Amino acid sequence: MISTQFCSACGAANEPGQTHCFACGQLLGAGTDGREAQDEVLLHDRYQLGTTLGSGGFSAVYRAHDLQSGREVAIKQIRLAGLNVQETIEATDTFNRELSLLAVLRHPQVPRLYDQFRDREHWYLVLEYLEGTTLETYLETRAAQGQPLQVDEALALGLQLCRVLEYLHTRQPPVIFRDLKPGNIMRSPSGRLSLIDFGIARHFRPGQARDTRALGSPGYAAPEQYGRAQTTPQSDLYSLGALLHALLSGQDPSEQPVGLAPLRLGSSAAENELAALAQRMLAFDPGERPATVREVAAALEAIRRERMSQDGARIWQPPTPQDLPSSMGGQRLYLQLPAQPGNTPRRGTSRRIVLIGFGALAAAMIGEGFLWLNTSRSRSRSIISYPGPSSFGPAYIIYRGHAQPVTAVAWSPNSRYIASGSDDDTVRVWDATNGGHVFIVYPGNTETVTAVAWSPDGNRIASGSDDHMVRVWHAP
């Protein structure tokens, strides 16, 4: 006996063998035991459906397993069944726009397009699966825990978004995202941000008076997105300004019908500059906003450095190489760290002091090119004393330019620079003489930078990355 399938969402009766409701497009069987039903659905003879990740409008997004490649993917389904003519035009336009853009975009903060296919009632995009939650969910969780974002974290998030927006805006023709908001930003467990949902993104067309259709999210969309003029890169800067305002104030721009009030962050110069920058980005007239996202990134980086200098960061300078006493059996060591007066090294030395000592030793090894010992055949052991907290002053410096955890550091041969690699896919070169200036940022890696090294002559920097590539850069 063949049983009719009833949709758990709308109750419509569906023919046996249908995977989706003909009336509303809901995956059949996705009720209380929907996971079990979805696991039985195989799309395009290769994609095993998993959980529903989200839905809205004409679309739904599912997690799926690609049986051919073995990887997890996200499948975006555009439902055409039950739509009227105008809705069908809008749905297919959204699909084709996202397909055409994602097919050519290659950036670590943009999901990759793997495949696309169609059946009688649906069109599908197969995308890179991004682990994590939306920035919207992350912010709601922080708020519920009573842990609002701090200024430094908001700056780091803003700088991350500047990276991907600069990539989009420098395409030919430029790509305008047009829907920058927390719900369209994925945050990975390590903190990396990625843009999702390119359904209303578009190419900038010089000379066009206005966009074909008014699209965008209330509170985050620039005024010109409502038909006043054509959207430009400055439109995304408005949305970024609204997002920064939300991160710093905790207010939802969509709930502010009369507009966003100027930020009140504090009395420091850096906080005042940040508030003024956000206000410029939210200017009604696009001509009064910053010209490019690079200008915004430079301003955010300058504010970040100013805040860092206000924290009173110090840099530790390695001591001058010294000769060991003759009692060491004729060995010569490029570094000796004196013990605190009255103290001798002992097994119970604290972990912090040991780490400082090893950090100093590694710094000297790279700064001088190598640490060498003319060892005697007796293989006698060198004893290195580690400094106490007051030996050289603060034995650290804080560099805050990376947007993700730092994975590797290296001193230049002349000890003037420090190179660092990070989960944010960049290599940065710092001024080690004053601790505050970033000389250059190398953004060419597409995955986490796991190793950095200087050439012996100091003219090149090599970086290794999880993208299976080694890159060699010109040093400053």
C-alpha cells in the first residue's frame, strides 16, 4: 500500500517519492525526526543531506556530505514551486547572480562554489561548508552572558571585514556586497569571519543612475540602496559603519528608525577618532564617506596602534653576546643571562621565567644568525641562568595587528624586525626597535600561516601555510 506524504510544515499532501513539499518546498519528513528522514535523501546522486542550517525567502540551506569527494558541503536550495511569475523572476535572478559571482571569486573569507544543479522544482548551489555560527548568534550569546564586545575586539573584526571588502571592491568590475550585517557573516571557532549570501551582491556599473531594484537590510543598507542612486563601494562602507556602531554600542541599527546616534566611547583620543570614523562612514551623502575600504582599514589600524601605545607596551632588547667563563671547558656561547643576585637556578623555577629564558635564547639565535658552541669531546653541559622580573625591565611587547591567533614568529638577522604569521592568513613585519610600527603586511596566503623564516642575508622572508604552499617575500 502506497502512503501519501504529508508536509510537516504546511500539511499539504504529496505524491510518493517526492523529496520536497510541492506547496511550500519544505524537505518532506523534516519534523521531529527530520534528521533521520534527511539522511535518506540523496541529491544529484552524490549529496547526502544532513541538518538544516537556515531558511528564508525562497531558499533553504542544508549541510550535506559529498559522497564523491568525501567533504562536508553546504547546499543552498532555491524553491520555485508555488511561486508566482514575479517571485519566480526574483528567485532565479538571485540564484544566477550568486552563481555568477561565486564562480569567479577566490578568497579565504568567501565560500567556494563547488557545483550547481537543478531539478524540476528547485535550483541548487553546492558551497564550501563553513564551521561556526553567524556573527549575529555570537553577539547574542555574548550579550546573554553579560560579556559585550570590547573596543579592541571590535577593531579586529572591522579589520577582518576590511580585508574581504577590499578584495571585492578591487575586482574588475568591482563587486558590491550590499547586505553586510551580522546575519550574513560567519564566525569560525578560531574567530575568522567570512561573508555568506551573495544573493543581492552586484557588479558596479559606471554611469548607471540607480540600481535596478531596491534591496538591502533595514538599518544596515545605505540610503542609496532604496532607489536614490546606484550602489557603490561607499554603500558597503555605510553598512560596515553601521556594523561597527552595533559592535561598539550594542544597539541594533534595524531598531533605530530615526538613525544612529553618534557613538560615545570614552575620553581617549583613540576612542574619539573611532567614533568620528564611524560617523563619517554613516554619512547620508556617499561623497562624505571615506573614499575606499583601504582608507577605513588604515584608520582602524592607526587607532589600534594608538591604543596599543596607550597600554604602555615595552620591547625587550637582547643583551650583548658574552663569553662564558673559562670554567666552562673552553665553550663559547653567544648568550648568557645573569641570575638574580643571591639566587641560583633550581628545579623549581616558575614556568613563566623558564619561558622568558627560552624566548630570549630563541631571539638571540635568530638575531645573530645562529647560536654556536665549540664543544669539547667531554660534552660538558652549559648552564644558563634566567633573569628575574627586574633584570631588564618588562621582558615582553604586545603586537596587536593580527585579527586571529599568532602561529609563528621570527627575528630578522639584524634584530631590527620581527616577522609573524597568523590564522588570519597574513605575514606581518614589525619594527623591533620601537615596538609599534607595522612595516608591511603580506596577504597572499589562503590558509593559516604556520611558519616564517628570514633568509641569512635578511633580504627574503619565507612563509609556510596550511594551503600547502611555501611563499618567498621581499623583506623591507
